[in-house]
Amino acid sequence: MDDPWDLLVVGGGPAGAATALGALSAAPELRVLLLDRATFPRDKACGDGVSPEASDVLAALGVPGLLDDWAPIRRLELSHGGRRVSRPMRRAVRVVPRTVLDDRLVAAAVAAGARLERHRVRTVRQRGDVVAVDDEVAARVVVGADGAYSVVRRAAGVPEVRHRAIALRGYVATPPRWAGRQVIAFDPARRQAYAWCFDRGDGLANVGYGAFGTDGLTRAVLLRRLGALLPGTSDGDGDGASDAAWRGHHLPLSSWRWTQPDGRLLLTGDAAGLVNPMTGEGIHYAVATGALAGRAAAAAVTARRPETAGARYRTAVRALLG
């Protein structure tokens, strides 16, 4: 508490690691602490699709080619009822499990100079010219990269995201007819819902079903709709993923308004509610806003005005996403 960190990041996922990388690429001398409740590598429920735009951000943060050993997926197939279109994508994507992606990103942040500690954050309080975390450690700026139910978001006085989606994800052997492609089957029976099958290129595919809203969407319902839209990918078909492979998660969806208060508390990625409200995609927004948060924090601390971090960051994000 008597020797505050320049920057403390809560959450070591893509948003948190990108925050640390953004700060240290701008000011390598900064003291950056990265806290996460888990030990890496660890799994996260996700579609695993890493867009070329996300890879561009990572390259600019000093980690080019981070995922080059994973197969590029070059074809996108969309369907809705009996209508179907399949085309090559302008730029390839990679489908990389979060056990791999997050572990590599947090390792890159540590290699750049951040310190990683396992710690579950419970309280965040502003105390004079620092922010206290669990009354144990202090920092000049704190960034919340702690997901959909962010502790930092509550501490900043930002209301919870009202619009949410729910999704269920599993892994199956890649069906031969969908090898080398990302497949999205929109659900004619429900507005704004789809099933997906994303080939990882290593013999497995990430499959799942997601829907906007959460009412009545039990695990059984999600699996049933997945099996109906993409036969052979759910337990109900007898040849899909096992029960242990399924993981569900909520997605805090972006809306027209985005709130980032002035001050020393910044919010990135899911903690900021920056998940695409049409597609449910979040990794690109996580790394992009994380990089901006890190740079804003570095600029504020370097200028000896850490209280300006929130305003600097808000301006940068609005220029990117507004």
C-alpha cells in the first residue's frame, strides 16, 4: 500500500494482457501488476475465433505471429433455413482454444515486464491519490478486464449491462463437410440466434449455440437447437461432444451508449460491455480496447496526472468504435 504500482490490471484474459502490453509498449519503465483468480493455462467458454483485425492489434503490441502455428481458416458458410451461401473470406481467421490464446498472451505480457499474480479481487476502493485493491495493494490506475460481472465496473459506479446473450460451447471431431471453414446457421425459430461450427484445423471443431436474451434458454434447449441446426454436433445426436466438454457463458452486449467515467478506473472488453450485439464476437474488442486502456494509463502516469486516464481512454475508444 505504501509503494503503489503504476498500473494494476484485474483479469488476465485477452483484454487484461493487451492492457499490460499496451502500457509497456508505450512506457517500458512502468510497474505493471496483472491479477487473475486462475492459474494459466485455463479454459474459457468462447467461440475461439480470432479475427485478422485482432491479430493486427496484437502485432502492433509487439507480438506478431503469435498464432501462426494454428491453421488459417479461409471459408465462411452462412445459412438460414433453406438458404445458404459459402464464400472465401478476404482474410483468414484462426480458431484457437482459449487455453492456448490466453496463456500465450499473458506470457507475452510477463515477458514485456508485467508481474503476474494469482489473486481473486473482491474490493476496489479509491483512497486519495491511489486505488486500493482488497486493502492489500495500491495502484495509480486500475483497469478492469474482469469479465461480464466485473468488480471494477461496480467500483466505478457503472450500472450492469442490461442486454445479454447466452451461449453454450463444446468441442467435437470436425465433420468432414465443414472442414476448413467457419459455419454459422441462423435459427429460423428464434430471432437473433445461431449455431456454429468453427474448424480449429487440428481435427477438432468448436461448436455451439448462442441466443440474444436469456429467458427460457436452459442447457437442454441450447443443445436441442444446436442439434437441430447442425446435426451431429450435440449429445442428442449420439455422436457429438461429451457432457464434460460443454461450457456456458453470458455475453454483455454493447449498446448505443458506452460509459467510461473520468478518473483512475478503466473498463475494457467484456467488463466494459463491449461485445458485438449482432455477432456476439468479443476477442477483437477485448484486445483493441485493452491496448487503448494500457496506452491511456501509461500516458496519464507518465504525465504525472493518473486522474486523467479515464478521459484519455474514453476519447481513444470513441475514436475507434464510435
